[in-house]
Amino acid sequence: MQKITPQYAESCKIEYQTYMTKLGVNVKTTQTNCVSFESKALQEYFMSNKIFENSDEIKFYFGIYPADSPQGYPGAKPGRLTTIIWPYKNGKATIIPPVGVGYGDGEPIDPFNLGELYP
């Protein structure tokens, strides 16, 4: 894992657009090419769940919103690509340890999603 240059990041984005175009998908007008999460919302999620204390990795999954998304997810646009942020510890989804108890005895940390989709 390492930082990359902005130029290399742009090259990766172009490769993605080219790949999707070959599949018949236009990510400039009809499909997600970016998911944006507000800094404050991410900070609140990380802080309230003590992500850096309770996990040893953070996975970013790609997903597609299903046509039958449950009520309560107004930003879920069926058929659109999305990114799901999910903290893990020891290869498993992170559990919040109850006060005074070891890892694995608490409730799971909910994944984070429903960022702004672009376009």
C-alpha cells in the first residue's frame, strides 16, 4: 500500500472508463464512476465506531444497488454501482467490543454506504 501520483490516479480512472466502454457502459453519463463521502460524515462514522481502535483493515467493496432495496435507503439507485466501506479485524467484519470485554463479544459495526454517486 502506498500513495500514488495524481497522474497515475488519472491513468487508472481512464483505464476504468475504457474498460466499461468496452462492456457497453458509459460511466460519463449513465453509470457510477465515483462515489463521494463527505469528510464530516466519514469522520463521524470512524470516530463513533472507533474504527482505528477496533479494526486492523478497512475494505472498500464494490456493489450494485438491487431493485428491491429496503425502505430507508433513499440514495440507493437501483442498478448503480456503489462503494461499501466495511472495517475488518483478524479477517472478519469488525465487532465493537463491550466495555471491559475482549474482542468479538459485541455488536457488529455497520458498514458505511450511500455516498453521492457521480454522474
